[in-house]
Amino acid sequence: MWRQLTSMRVALFLLLLLALAAVPGSLVPQRSSDPNGVVQYFKDNPGLAPVLDKLQAFDAYTSFWFSSIYLLLFISLIGCVVPRTVHHLRSLRATPPKTPARLSRMSGYTSIELSAGRGAASAATAATAISTAATILRKRGYRIAAFPGTQAAGRRELSVSAERGYLREAGNLTFHIALVGILITVGIGGGFGFDGNRVVVEGQSMINTLAAYDSFNPGRFFSPTELAPYSLTLNNLAVTYETQNKRARGLPTDYTATVTAQTQGSPDKTSRTIKVNEPLSIGGTDVYLLGNGYAPRITVRDPQGRAVFSDDIPFLPQDANLTSLGVVKVPDGLAKQVGLIGFFYPTKSTASTGAFYSAYPDLTNPVLTLNAYSGDLGINTGAPKSVYALDTTKLTQLTGGTTGVRSIELKLGQTQQLPDGLGSITLERVSRFASFEIHHDPAQGWVLFFAIAALGGLLTSLFVPRRRLWVKAIVDEAKPVRIEYAGLARGDDPQLQDAVADLASAHQAALRSTSAADQDSQRNTDLKGTP
């Protein structure tokens, strides 16, 4: 079982299985990144959601099945890498293997015959040929080992064995060690990091404290005292829409959030921009721009005209044209607690059925419609309530539906009366809001390092060939000296035959050059001896 677990085949299978296990995280909302989406999924799928919850589908990346695959892959990689590393270190200290007896069976085999004298002359020629081949191979980055070969019945063999490409195995090991490093650092980052979300309306600020987050998901070992204090003020959220292409009209082409950032202890306030995939780095966190929408400023007054409620209420977009749904809760100041559910239409249009919809995402004809409810809002029970939902089970509907009273419809600056003389409501203005994700991962630098190392190791293992080359000189008293060349690759090496041919060509050229130099030297010696 241990041999199977630590085999490369099982490691690759576990890596593929881990990728498949991550798929549910993209099919259903996750509590770590979209807690409101999980709540909505339970409402939309009351039968399926509890089953998925028991299978931990809403916490896919911390589920028992994902963690099991993760740990098995971790163990498999370590069990595979450690013995291979030891073997590789031993091979680095070892000499190249002995020259095979029959090079003709190897790739790129070729041979030539040298014209040389017999006896001592042919032996000297063979020794020179092997020495020259060793020099050429050493200059080309090969590790070499010379072998005297066999000697019997007037036949003698001299050879040099060369090997290079140890970097291929080193790259392979680097790749797997880097994978282990990624697994470790991702685990550390998940344990000591956090993810949080906050909706900020233009003109409002956020202070990096635990109470300031709309949702906060810390790692198992994270402490709130580690939050670096800083503040962000959303000055403006600019959205550019496509207007020229009729088929794509209204599609956003750019989002730019302009914020003012200030860290604790620093009197300087800096203006920064945040774009999609261009986060702001501050206080050890990365601030991402995730979404946007409209936040109508709604003011509610009592019958005497005193303002009892005034706030910018984020309405959540429901479609591409930003038809948005929102909830307003007025717990105090009126004769009864009042809740309002409504839709905001940036560009109101009317369908043939009489229903309203938004025809364009920008503010060209903004209209707000609301249905009013009175009664117990349930906010005094001590149990947390979502600001984006209104429980109407204990409320009396005052407008819309079967009440016979028209829904409240407001344009910018317009005021309408609430039913039953409760007061009035005004749409003061409409601002934009930005949804920010604040992410802290203390190990992200190490994850990047190991990811680059894995990529470098993979490329090295793919493009650095591991090959062996041999040059053998055969001395036979009855025949000329024969030089044989051959090679062998570990794995696929389409350039092996070319490498053998190139070695043979360079070697023969070097032998011819040596022979010419010897002849010139001999000629000069003869001339010096002539009276």
C-alpha cells in the first residue's frame, strides 16, 4: 500500500482528483466567500440544500473529503520525492556507466576507420582519439569516464563514456518539492489568514476592525488582534458602459473605485484607485473590488415633519441592467415599526404587461418603488437579522399586493405619504456603492515563490534532455583502428541522433587537425636534421 501511495501514478491521480474535488466550490456558493448566497440557495432549494450541507458542499475547501485528498496527495508527494532525491544525489556522485559491449544496438550508431600503422602506432592513435573525444565531451558539459576496455587475441578496446542532463531530474524533483511547498504554504495561509466583505457607499468610510465587516471568515489560527488598523473612504465609483455597439449596449467596460487610504499613526491620506483584478495593498491585506450597485438615500419623516430615518440603503442588483432589490427598516420614531421592500430601476421602462424594468444600467430615469409593512420587525429579539431581508410573517402589508393600495413610487427628490398617516418618505439622492473583499494571506509570497519554482522545474524537466554518449576505439592488429559512436536517452530525445552525428563530425575534424599538426611537427624535425 505504501509503494502504491508513493508511486508517481497515484500522485498524478490524486492531483487530478483534487482538481475534480474543487468543482463543487464553483457550482454552489461557499460560506467563506458568499454567505448571503448560501442563505439564498437554502431559500431557493429547500429540499436539496440540507443534503448538500450534510455533504459539506457549502464548505468544499475545508470539507472532510477535500481535506482527505489534500493530505493523501501531500503524503504521496513526500513519499515519492524523498527516495528520488536520495537516489539523484547518489547519481550525481557516481561516474557515468560503463561503455556497452555492442554500441551498434544504440541510437545514432556510426563508425569510421582510421589509417594508422600497426602495433604501437595504432595503439597510440586509438589513445589519442579517445583523449580527443574526452576533451570535446567535457567542453560540451558532459561528465566523462574513460575505460581501458577489453584486451584479448590481439584486439583491444578503449572507450570514453559521457553523460549529461542531470538537471532534468533536478527540475523534476524541484517541481514536486515545489508542489509540496505550495500545499504547505496554502495550508498556513488558510490557517492564519482571513477573508472579509464590506459594502461601502460613496462618501462613507470603513475602518479595518472586526465590527466593520458585513461578513468575516477567519482562519483557524487567526486572532482579531492581528488586524492592522487603517481606514478607507470611497470617494467615487466610476463605471463606463458600452454605448457605440448596439449589440453590447449597456455592458460595463470599466470599473474604477477612487478611495482615500490612511494607516494608523500616519497623518498622510493618499488617494488610490481599485479596479477589477487590480487590488489595493494596505496593512498586509489586499482589497478587491467585487461588485457595485446603487444606494438610494431614503429619508422617512413622522407626521410632524421630523426626520426619524435617513440613510443610504444599498439595493442588490438582480440583472445586468441593475434592477435592484432592497429593504428599508424604520424601527423607531413612528407610531409603528415600518419595513419597506422595494425595487430600484436606474432607467425605468414599462413592459407590455405593465411591469416595470430597467432598460439601461446607468441613471437616466431612476425610479424607486416600495411596498410598506407595519408591525414587529423582529430586531429587538437579540438574534442577528440580515439587512437585505425582511421577515413579513408578523407584519401587516400596507401597500401593493391585495391591499388595494398602490405601491409607493418615487423619483429623485420626490416625497410620498406613508399609509395610515404614519408619515412621509423621500428619495433624496442616489449614490453608488462598492462591494470590497478584504483578503489577508501571510503565505502568499511563498505560494508565488513555489509556484514559480514549480513552473521552472517543470520546464527544465521537459526541455533538458538526459542522454549518454559513447566513443569507442577498437585496435586490431590485422585491421585499421575503428572508432564507434553511439548514444542513449532516458526518455524521449528527438535530437539524440543529431547529437551523435555532431559529436562524430567534431571528433573527426579534431583528429584530422591533430594528424596535420603531427605531420608538420615531423616535417620540421626532419628538416632540422638535414645537413
